[in-house]
Amino acid sequence: MDHFREPVKADCEELLGRFQATESVRYEQFVQIWKDMDFSSIFHGKPELNERRRFARLILSVVSPYFLPPYTFQIRVGGLYLLYGLFNTQLATPREKIRIALKDWNDVTQFQKDAVNAQHYDVVYVFRKLLSDKAFYFTAMPTPLNFRIKREDGKRRKICEEFVDPPSRPQELVTTDVLEEIANIHEHYEGLKKATFTEPDPNLDIVQQNLVPKLNSTILTYCNWQINHTKSEQQDAGEGPSNQEASKSRRHRQTELVSEAAPDISQKVSSKKKRFPSLKTRTQLRFKTQGKSCPPR
Amino acid sequence: MAKCSTLMSEQKQHENVPVYEFMDVNSKEFHVGTFRDLWLDVLNPEVYSYSDTASEIEDVGFIEEMGIEPKTLEELKSICRDTVDRHEVYANEMEMISVGKKPDNLRDLIPEGEIILTFNIMYPILFQRFKHVRAYQTLQVLGSQKLSDLRDAICCVSDLQVFGEFSNNPDMVPQFISKDHYKSAFFFFNGTFFNDTRFPECQDISTTTQEWARTRDFPEFKTAKMEDTSFYDLKMKVGFPYLYTHQGDCEHVVILTDVRLVHRDDCLDIKLYPLITHKHRVVTRKCSVCHLYISRWITTNDAFAPTEPCLFCDQCFRMFHYDDEGNKLGDFLAYAYVDPGTFN
């Protein structure tokens, strides 16, 4: 069953990628993509009864990480909707549950609070519905562990870069508070130097004079470089700047159903580089070639 | 002082949130009872209760909390309903016989907020065929149950062995089995040996290991009683191998695979726990003569037998080795054989 993990992950990332392209967190958008891809047929591949439960367990455990950090808010919403869809369309009875570990519960409650504050009622409603349908197992660890040591070629844990905010470590390190503090200390230091020596000695100028403005401008340049770099890499709109205010307003924007977005999506999807073709695409390709090789009657 | 104690309790709580020690392999150790309290602290009791809140009450609650209009909720419901197809198919799997079972007597209902622990007990390596696939059985226990309950539920064929040579008196196979004779057993979890001390015949068979460990560079091991310890009192690592020993030297590797809160769809009858949810089936060995019946005798030093040792079912054994009056023919040694597939 484990050999299904890679293809299932690819299909889910395909769906989430399309959802990300809509730049919206509305459930209607998600359902549209789901119906287009006919995603519930993912469960029809394994008709045997005992295999259905194992497959449901596998796909739920593959999708659960998308509901948690470090993914962006929009991807997490997509993950929640995807879990909702999979939970309700699975073929196993009684239904296979979604596992949440204790260590991740804080992130889940924070996510719900963010959704409430931004008035994304459909997100909140879907989550509440899952809770009231008793869709969750409250567990110690995200998956059952059996001390499997020999595994892992690193592919399992790979995080899709496009679904995560671009790294913002420099910005987190050098915030306005930090800059203020450094400016204060700098002033203090200069003051002490002047008090000790009546004549300013050029040999004592060890620290750069305009340290704080320089730091500020370096960070801003890096920020701008990041924006331009990501814009040139991705032709469709990704999350862009890591600047918290700007991205938040973009994420929480209430977009109406834009009908012209639909034909754009397929174009943007095809222009994404390194996208593993989905199950649907691969099946179509295979059948097209088979059809050609059949002799005409 | 008060500040210090709140800090300490916060730290204690933080330590008991299970995290990975090695990614995807096992977790760090945590106290099971505290883990349960942590979950119950953060969850609304409705979330883990067995009953469903009436949908009208839920709707009213949602409207009030979100501060929205009732018609907004109606809109939400119509958009977010299950617009995708659902197939209701009954999956009748063997392991799922007990799922959702409610007890007849309400006193036997598992209380809400109880913890279920899932253990994989490996069969001891005795057979060649287990080199490729590690056979195991899966047992689910409740947090409030004692370790001795788990011990009683483990089925191992070595418990059923009957000792003694019976070629001279095949009809006098005694009724007692090893399980009744050798009652000592222990669990080894996280540096503590939990011994079974319920019966006077039980000895502390872990003392040998402890004395040996003292002569080497091992940390000091502790001892405790199996029947006095419930699973809530334990500190365990999820996914980490532990040990169960019985019959003196029959050792089983025990892995705790999952710890979670009980769910409405679980088996809720407390009398059925510990519950077996998975068991590896073993092919039974048939009699060498008829190849039909499961063997119950094993002979050695047998001049009549084609192999050494050789398996026989009861009828073939008697026909082969005894005449009509019941006299022993030839020279052989016969022992009672219990097939590992007895538990299938």
C-alpha cells in the first residue's frame, strides 16, 4: 500500500496547486476544482473491501500535513477542504478518521482563530462540521509508529516549496524593535566614548558610524530581491513577499467567483515547471496511445 | 513559591506532549495519564462524547458565536454540503467485528475521555518463515486497565505446552498446561520490570537480568508489580520496542503503536477489552501419514517414522504405534504436540 504514497501525494498537490492559483479561500472554488478533477474517483481504484480502509487511511495521512504549518494559510484551508471531501467520500464503513496529534492542536486552534478573525465563515463551518461529525482521532503521534528503521530516501518528507511562504529569517531577525535597540546602544556607546576622551581618536572608530541605517537598507534590498526573484520564477501569483501585512490582506481578500479564472488556470498549470502529470493526465495519455495502436475494423 | 510551582507544572505539561525522538520511528517518552489530561483540558467535551448534539442547538451556537445572520448560516450549509457522491457499502472485515459494539449493560460502557493504547505483540522467532514477515498480534487496552489484564490476553502457544514423555501411557495425558505451571512473567518498560505477583508460584524472573546488569555498566533497573500498575501510571515511548517474557524464556517484543482518546465508533463494551484486532494466522502442520488432521503427537527415536522427529495425529499415532490391545510396539519416545496454529 505504501507504493501508492507518491502518486497520491502528487495528485493532492495537483489539486492544491489549482486551488492556490484561484487565490481564494472560498469553498465554492474548491468544489469546482474537485468536480473538474472528479477527485472522489480516487477511491474507486481499490474495490476490495479490506483494501479500501487501508487506502483511506493512507490518503488521510498524506493530506493531514497540509492542514498544519509551515504551509501558508491558503494551502491550509485547501488541506482542510480536501480532508472534508475525502472524509465524506471514502468508501470504508465506518469511516476512517483524521488523526490529530496533541502537539499540533495549538496550531489547529490558532488557525481557527485566524479564520474567525478574518470572517472566513465557510472555513470555520467546515471545521466545525468535521468536529461534530466526530471525524477526528485525538492521538499522541500523527501516525501509528512501528519502529520501522530502514526506510526513507527523503522523498516522503519533501515539502512542496510553492505551498510555503518564502523563508524570511533575515526579516525575523532584524525587526524594527531590534533596530531601535541597536540604535539606542549605539548612541550610548558614542556618548560614553565622547565622555571618556575629550578629543575623538580616529583609532577608536571600530564600529561603523551608520550601522543602523545600513542594516535597514540591506534588509529592504533583500526583501525586494526576494519579491522580484519569486515573481520571475512563478508566472502565476504565488504568495510573494513575506511582509506580513501585505500577504495577509491578499490571503484574506474576499474574491467573488471569477469565471474568467477558469480558462486561465489550465494555462497556468501547464506553464508550471516540474509538475508531475496527474493520474488523470497519465491515464489519458496511456489510453490515447493505446487507441492509436488498435487496428481499424 | 506559587510562581515556581506553576512554572514547574507548565514544564511538566510541556514534557508530556509527545514528540518524535527519531522522525517516523518512535516518540520520546511521556506519562500516559498526563497526556490524557492535557487533551481533556483543551477539548470541548462535546467533541469526544459519544452522542451527537442536536443540529439545531449546534446551529444556534454557531450563529451566536460568529455573530452572523441565520440566513448566512443557511447559505453556508447549502454551499458546504456534501456535493460529492457517497457510496454506502458495508465492509465486513474480520477485524471489524467488534467495531461500534455497544454493551447491553450500561455499566459496561467505557467512560468518555478514556485512553486506548494499541500494542503490537510479536510472535517469538521460532520458525524459518518468520524471517521475512514479522508475525504479530494487535491488542487494544484501556488506560485504566492493569498490566496484568494485558498479560492475560496475550495468546502464545508456549503457554499451552504439555511436558512429559507419554509413549508408555498415551491415554494418560495430563490436563494441566504450562500456563498453569509456570506463572511468572514480566513486562519491561522504560527501565522498570513489572512482575506478575498474583500467585504464590510466581517468582521474580527478572532478578537474573538485573543482577547481570549490575555487574556491567547499565543504569539501575527498578521493579514494580504488574497487577498494581495501570497504563495511566506508565511513562512510555510510542513506536519503541519493549519486552514481555513468560515461561522463563519465551520472549516477545512489544511495541506501543498508538495512544489516543476513545471514539464513538470504537467498541464501547468494557468487558471486551483487551481487544484483539489483528492476528497473524499460522499454517497448521498436518499429520505425516494422513495429511488431513492437525498433528497432536511428536515422536523421536522412532524406528517406524520416516523423519526425525515426526508428527502424527491422534488416530494415526495409535494405529501406528500400538496394537489392538494397546501394547506399545517398537521403540520410540512420544510427546504431546501443540500446533502454533491453535489460535487461528
